[in-house]
Amino acid sequence: MIAVAHNKMRQIPVRPGAPGQSPARKKALNQSSQTKKQALTKDLCSDITGAENTLSGSQ
């Protein structure tokens, strides 16, 4: 039981800035992350605007 827990703790995920990755790969990951953030922000803003319009229309 203890050995299993110890093995799980040793599995470390690879970070985007890990030494084994090329600068081009890190740049692609960073751009992908930025694009996702922008898309999520845009969706959230449109949801808020839609909710505000719905509320102001029902009064």
C-alpha cells in the first residue's frame, strides 16, 4: 500500500518550460494558451451581456 502511494508521487507531469522541450514548442504552447484564454474571455463577456440584456428587457 505504501509502495503504491510512493510510486504515484514520483510521477511528475511535464511542464511547458521543461528542459527537454524546444523553444518553438514552448512558444506554440504559450500561443495556444493565450488563444484559449481570449476565447473563454470573449464567451464569458458575451454571456454576461446577454444576461444583462435579458434582465433589462424583462423589467
